[in-house]
Amino acid sequence: MPGFLSPLIEPGFFSNLPVQTALVVGGVVAVVSGIVGTFTVMRGQSFAGHSLADIGTAGGSAAFVLGISPLFGYVAMNLMAAGVMEWIGIRRPRGRDLATGIVLGAALGLAALFLYLDTTASSTTGATVNVLFGSIFTLPASMVPFIAIFSVVAAGIVLVMYRPLILTSISADLAIAQGIRVRLVGIGYLVALALAVSLSAVTIGAILSTALLIGPAATALRITNRTGRAAVIAAGIGVTATWLGVLLAYDSYYWFPNGGGWPVSFFVVTLIFLGYLVSQLRFSGRAVAQRRSSAAQAP
Amino acid sequence: MPQRITLDPDMPLRARDLVGLGIDGQRFGLPLPSTTRRKQVDDMLEAVDATRFAESRVGNLSGGEQQRILIAHALISRPRLLLLDEPLANLDLGSEQEVVDLLARIAREQRIAVLISTHDMNPLLPVMDRIVYIANGRIATGTTAEVVSSESLTKLYGVHVDVIHVHDRILVVAGRREEALQHGDTESIVELV
């Protein structure tokens, strides 16, 4: 390691096994979230994404009660919730937000029950912290293959449906006119979204997982005019924030107040938010300037 | 082409990308860069006079520019018939005229039948060949000259209608009894061949 980095990187960072797992898993999950998140923002489904994240809390805490990995709880619960949202949303085309809200309320009630059972059964707050704020440093190696499979499926769905997804995001009517089965694309997309939210719930926690999904994508959409590039930039921002977050969390072991370290999800979410703020200031200024100059050129 | 598509300014999509999706937007998998495809898109952008703003974000274009891009998107798959639902809705007078001229040129140059539904046929009168006029549950069909006359329109609406010729242009104006006109939903389908 170059000497000038030593004040930034505490000794033992790269040789620490939990850190290595965290960097690999966090990186993969950030890439998936960036790709899927770009379409979440384009399709205006940020609310659905956030609701899936909250609903996943119920699944994750239920998994603890059953003694299995929370990842399976998130995936099962999110897929189910996505199915219910789709079903209600189709029957009442304008009721999508309403349907999401109703499912969300019911699921959070379940989460309250399961988290209560978790804490009373084990008399620790471990399960609660794990579900709400993630478990990137305590992931068992046995979960890595499952994370890899879910990642490939989520990113794969979006990449395979890339062009139909863009067209349906622009306008359902336009997509139908071109022979696209809009409902099928919508269902496929919700599956990818449910998986992406579950994966980021594992790394930065169920209630924060939308930050990784929406934040980098919203920033990327301001930076570039091209869909593919936006997805790549969003993935890059997510990976950068996650890796820096892991590093800072590792460093924070010696920080205020008593050597317990700060949670990695705090750093990741804060870094993503700062990135968005910078892009807002920088690129909204540029867009205005561009609009003015093109207005001046017009005959 | 569907009526009134609102293109979101936040959508990271250039005008040229939207036109390209007209070729293969329904396909699965990632698009591969191809010089023939690029040439095809360039030619289409040229044909609708959109080369100037090809690299701009579609959501930031004016209504008339967006309409031209959407027409290019529909045309690039080389259809024999172009169906447009209210393509002039929500356009200012200048953009309206541009879109009308473009549609007339495409119909003639590319030998495509263009079928348009519209509530206001005035801007289309100079270019349309045949018309299906629907009003009060009745239909009048024929060439523009046959249908767009005071007698035939008055008969169709049951309200006095004037067809006025000004500066080589024809204007259709409803006369008295405005009440009756408001109740009859009218729609005309215009065909350019």
C-alpha cells in the first residue's frame, strides 16, 4: 500500500476476511442496484421501490424467527408484495400508489410483530439492527453464492428487456403500438426490483435499501443523456459509495464515542446523498445555461 | 401514433435514441452498435428535419420538435400506413404548420398513406386528399372539395356552417345555434395519399 494512504486506511483493512466479503458483496449489490435503479427512476416507480424495501423488513424479521438467513425472507416477502401490487394495480390502473400504500401498511404491522418476537426470544437487539441497518460485515460466506445468483437474475432481467423497458418507460401506448407486451415487461421489471431491493437490504439494511437504488440513479440521470451510460454511472456511484462506506466504517472503529465503530449504512447513504447534492448544483446550473444558449441561437 | 405523449425531461434519452427504438425497440437483449442502423437513423432524422437537435434530450425539446421525433420513430420501420391520433393537439400555430407540412411531404415522397384523426381540420385543409367527417352520429365521405362545403357540412351538423375562402386557405366556421354544436361530438378523419 502506498505510504500516503496509510493515514486513511487503517492497518489490516485488506487482509481482514469480513472486509473482503463486504467489499465484494457490497460492490456486486451496488452494481445491480445501479442498473435496476436507473429504470426505477425512469419508470417513476421510486415509491414502489421504497415500499418494497419497507415491506422486506417483515420478511427479514420473519426469517430470523424461523432461524434462516434474512436474505431469503427479503426475497420471498418482496416477490410476494410485488405480485400483490401488480395484481391490484392492474385491476385498478390508477390505484397503483394506493395499492402500494395498503400493502405497505399491512407488511409493516407484520414487521413490528416479528421484530418484537426476535428481541423477546433472543433478548438482544441483534436481529433488529441486522434487519434495519444491514449486515455487510457479518455475512456468512455461505450466503455469497445466493447473493451472486440473485444478482445475476436481477441484472439479467433488466439487460434482456433493456429496449422494451425504455419504450414502456416513455409511454405505454407507444410500446403497445410497437407490439410490446407491456404487462409482461412490467411484471419482469417488478421481479428485478424485488430482488435488487432484497440484495441491498442485506448490505445497508431494509429501511435504507432504496437509498442505494434511487440515489445513484437519480444522480446519473442528471449527468448523462444516454440510458446505458446512466446505468453504468449509477453502478459506479453505488460502488464508490459502498466501498468508501466500508472503509470509513472500518476506520471509525477508533472514533467517538467509545470504539464501537459507526454503521456502514450511515456512511453509504450520506455519501450517496452528497453525490446527489453536488450533481444537483453542478448540472442544474449547466442545464439552465444550455437552455439559454439554445434559445439565443433559435431564429 | 398515440395522442399526446408526455416526454419526461428527466429521461436520459436523446432524440436519436428514440428514433432508433422505432427499428428494434421491441427486441430483447442489448443493442449492438451498427453502421447501417446509424445511417438509417441519420437519414430518418434528416427526413423529418431533426438533425439539428438529434443529440438533445427528448424531454427538453419543444412540442413540435417532439412530434417530429415521434413521427420519425413511427416511420423508421417503413410502414405502408401511418395512423396518427390528434397529432396537432397542444401545438402552437408555427409548430402546427411544420408538422402539417412534414406529414404532407412524407405522404408524397415516401408513398405512405397517412390517416389522421382530428377535431380541428383547418390546418389540414390545404394538404388532405380525402375526408371522413363524423358528426351527430352521421358520416360524410369524399374528397375535400365534396365534403368541405357549406351545404354538406350544414346538412351534417344540422347547424349553419360557413366555409370561407381567404388567401388560398379554407376556413370552416360554425354559424348560430352554438348550443347544438357543443352537444354533437365531432371528429374528422383525414387521409393524405
